[in-house]
Amino acid sequence: MRLAGVLSLTGSVGISLWIVAAAAERPSFLSGPARLSGFAGWVVGPFAHRLPGLTSDASTLQRDFVVALAGLFICWVVAFACVRSLHVAWLAGTLVTLGVIYALGPPLSLTDVFNYIHYGRMGAVHGLNPYIDLPVRAAHDPSYAVSNWHHLLSPYGPLFTLLTYPVALLPLHTAYWVWKGIVLVSSLGVLALVWWIAVRSGRSPQRALAFAGLNPLVLVYGLGGAHNDPLMLLAVLGAVALALGPADATTARGVRATSLGAGAAAVAGGALKLSMGVLAPLIVLGARRRSWAVAGAVAAGAAALAVIQLVFGGHAPAVAAQERLVTPLSIPQVAGELAGAGGMTATIRTICHLVLAATIAGACVAVALERRRMIGACGLVMLVAVLTLGWTMPWYVWWVLPFAALARTRWLAGACIVLTVWLALGAIPQMPTLIHGAGYFPTRSPVGKLNHAYTERLLR
């Protein structure tokens, strides 16, 4: 068991080094931003041109990447099963090493890191409001050339958008690396909270860390893409930790303070990225002093509304516009196809909203009756949130992983493994060929054509 655990950790590091070095060797599908920048050294990073023997055949590189992703998946599952026999310091060292590897490489796959910076520069540098002004209005900014979604108003939470303003004031290349540092520190903070909550809850910290930190989609697409998800997870997991409180917290003042902080942090997570806002009622109900948690949530909500009013002129994130986006293998899209609707329609979107609302309501009842169900209930709600989205990205499994790693119910971990496979299928470069070979053409139906045209209009 120990040998298998060591090999899985070593394999994760070795495969990650190859992926990052391959992305930094020459322009390819592995890094859209590096290609858009003309493979500029400040985007590619210190791994540039370290793999001269890399194949120049696009199909072979795509195949090799999928093999590497599968290898990371195997290492993740083996580590989860065997890592309890390893010292937690070995695992922690591996996770830090992996974080640094992906932080030093070029942005993998998508341009989101530069979208964040561009929205921030719109407000901080050009005096525009990213909630009412399209990114194309700042087309003269240097970040525009390495971003996309040029006709999509910012869907990001007001707290996150406000936090990007000081970063955006820096020169573009500096802002880029500062942001990558923020993502690295935030992701390590998330893992530190997973470790603390696991110990506090009587769970194996090694297994929790391995499950939450070694997932291939989190590594390659989450950390590799420098996405903002660890910031919101840091807030929400901080809220969970405060709701649980230290095991020796016996003073009434201490319990009130932690409950107050739990409510405030839960709402702050939603103000960073609205997807996390659905967990606020569960965390409030799971707090040791619910009335104080409500007070904290109300105070944080008032602060978020003040930011919206004072900084953004009363305009909210464009969540509704983003929600209309559809990916080929999202569950609502596939369900719409199987139902004969041709894809995700407005009716299917409404049904998904109702399913998520019912799940939240049921989870709230469960936590209200028994506080110790809070972590598992959060995991269930986030799982359903991902499954009911029309626009699903591979790193969205990150939303569920920490809760699945810490929950007492094993089925949630199994669901994460299945979800990882499904999201990976939707992200690999061979996906269009695979689905077309199976007779699935999501953009040929009238609904599919409309959804595709909508996406293209926002991207141009």
C-alpha cells in the first residue's frame, strides 16, 4: 500500500511536468493564451522550450495528452485508496510541488485568466463598468488580444471584480503573474482547510487531501488554467470551518464569534462567485449559533449590496447571459437531445432550476434536523448545481471535491469519480470526433443552432 501511494504521488508530479513542458514547448491546443500572445515569454513562463523532442504532429500530441490525463486519473484514484499509509507531510509536499509546477507554466486550455484581468482593467484603468459595458469597448487595451468573450458582460461576483481592480492596475505581464500567485496561495489555503476540517471531523486528513488535491481536472484545468474557483472555495470552506468551530470551543463568546464569521464568509463566497451562494443557508443552519450566523450573513449581504451600489452603479453580474451558454455534453443538453427537444431549451433550463431549488430545500431540512449533515449536504447541492448547468467546464468538479473528501457518505466520492470522467470526455480535444462518430451532432437541430450562434456571438 505504501509503495503504491508513493508511486501515485511520483506519477502525478512526473506527468504534470510533462503536460506543462509540452504546453510551453511550442504553440498548440494546450494553451490558447500562449498562442494568442504569439508565444510571448512572459506568458509561457520558465518551462519554455524545455521539451525539444515533443512531437510536432497535432493528432499525436492530442493522443499523448489524453494518455497523460488518464495517467493522472489513475494516480488520483490509487492515491486516494493507498495514501493513508503515507505521512501527511509527503502528501503536502507533493501538493505544493504540483501547485508550483502549474503556476509556472502557461495558462492551460482557456483564456479565463486574461478575461479576469481585462474586466478588471475596464474598471480600474478605463473607467468602464464591466456589468454594463462590453469588453469590446476596451479593445485598445493590451489584455484584449489575449482574452475572449468580448461581447459578454462580466458574470463574476462583485467582490471578486472589486478584488481584481488593484491587480489590474499593474502592468499586464505583472498582473498576470500576480494573479497566478493568488491562485496558487488560495488553492493551498483550500487544502489547508480540508486538512483542518478532516482532523476536526475525525476523517483521514491524508485521504481527504489526496482526493481534493490530486484530481486531474483540478490540476490541469483548474490550477493550470489559473481559474478563480479556489478563491470562492477558500471563503466557503472557511465558513464551514467556522461553523464547526474548534473542538475545544466552550466559551459562549467564542461560539458566537465563529458562527458570526461562518455566516459572513458563506455570503462572501457567493459574492466572489454566485455559484457558491447556494451554500449560504446550509452553512448558516450548520453553525453552532444559528442566530449569530444569520447576523453575519445579513451583514455580509449588506456589504455586497453596498459594493454593487457604490462601485457598480447598482448593476449586478450578467449571470443570466452566461446561463444561456451550452456545452455539448452538459447533462441538460444531453437530456434535451434524448427527449427530442434538440438540446437545452428554456423549459429544460427552468426544470433544472426547480431541481436545484428542491435539492437545496431538502438539504436545508436535513441540516436543520441534524447539523453534522452540513458537509455532505453542501457536497450534494454542489453536485446537483454542476449537473443542472448547461455550461459545464472540466474544473467544475472542484466545486464538489472538498465536500466529497470530507463527507461521511462514500457515494459522494464515487459520484465525483464518475463526474470527473464525464467532464473529462467533454474537454478532451477528440470530443467532437467521438460524439460525431456516435451519431450525436449537437449543433444541427434548430435549438442547437441557436445555442451555438449565441455562444459565437459572445466570443467574437
